[in-house]
Amino acid sequence: MDKKPLYVILGPTASGKTALAVALARMIQGEIISADSRQIYRGLNIGTGKDLAEYSQGGKLVDYHVIDILDVGEAYSVAHFQKDAFDAMELIDSKAHVPILCGGSGLYLDAVLNQYAFSKQAPFIPEPLILDRPTRVFGLNPPVELRRELCAHRLLARLEEGLVEEAEGLLAQGVSAEDLIWMGLEYKWLTLLLRKEISYEEFVRNLTVAIQQFAKRQMTFFRKMERSGIDIQWIPFELSLSEKLAWIQARL
């Protein structure tokens, strides 16, 4: 059976990856494989931007993979993700659908695209995994000032959606403060806020800066991927969603 190409949508946080990937999936009968190191955990919905409603908007559900597969505190590694992503591709192949890898966790993306072979082979990967299909990688890269604004605005939107209450609920359900801090970014600062170690104003200010810095590090890693030989086609960010889809379609 001929394998469908693997399409990749990558970019920094708040760049609109999920909306674009879901729209692309609807256009080409695709399914999403999430490449996000925190969306694998149940309960981390608002803070990680799972945006699960995106997958069902428009009346047609887009199937997704490697989301909500573990409880907070359970161990997971790049090797685990690599195996899960390849397993998801096989499942998508069995339905004659198109795999779309979408996310901003550079190591996860790189592990698939550059087919990492680990120095100590994990027992659940008996032999190195080979990406035996064509790949096309598309990137979203907002201008720096816009990227900072998007990060700041999205944090405020998430706070309105109930981000603080989400963290309170996780702690009430028995998730340890240490495990929540280990999740980083939003959950680290939320835990400090709920412990009353910082004020709400400090929380918003410090977390905004941390997210903006994280987005910068993501772009640095994507440039490193390009230097390793991965051809990332950067979509003009000023295009509308429909125009971005047309831009991609012209290059499929």
C-alpha cells in the first residue's frame, strides 16, 4: 500500500497552528498527530491550548492522536513520542487518511523528521523507526512584535476561560504542586500564584515574559532544524486562514 505523505504544521506558541492543521485536515481527509509535550496530559486543557473544540467545529470531527494519553506525573520521553507518532501514522494509513503532524515541541518534531536513533534503544522500540514516506513541512512565523502581542493576548484570553480555576481543580483532584510546577510555563506560575508566593500582577507579568521567551526559543530550534536539512516552507503570516490553505494547496 502506497503511504500518504506526512504533512507538518509547526510554529511558535499562539501562531494559529491548530486552526490551520484542522482546516487542512478537512481539506485533504487528514488526521492530526499532536506534537506538544504537554497536551499528552489529561486535565491540562486551557494552559496547553488543546483547543479541542477546533476538531469538531463545522460539524465534521477531525480525529486527533497523542492528546490526553497520560495523567500528570506519569513519565514520558522523546522516544515515547516517536513511537506514538509512528503508531498513529500506521493507524491513519489503515484508514487511507493523511497524517498531519502539528505542534511546537521541537524535539518531538525533530525526532520524527530526523528519525532519531537513541544511544540506548528503548525496550518499546525494538529497532530504529524509519520515516518511509514523503514529507512536507510548513511553518508559521509571526513577526517578532506581533508574536509577542499574540502571546500576551492569548494569556489574557485563557485567564478569562478559567486558567486559574483549571489549576485549582487539578490540585484539588490530587495532582501534586511539584508535578504541576514540572509542567512549566503556565502551570509553574499558576502554582506559585495559588501558593500565594506571588501576586496576581506578578503572575501575569512574569508569565507573559516567560511565554514570549519560550516562543523565541521555539523559533531558534526550528532554525536549527532547517540547518540540519529539514526544508520548512514558511507561510506568509499576513494571509487569512483560507489564503494560507490555498498557499499550502498550491505546494502539495
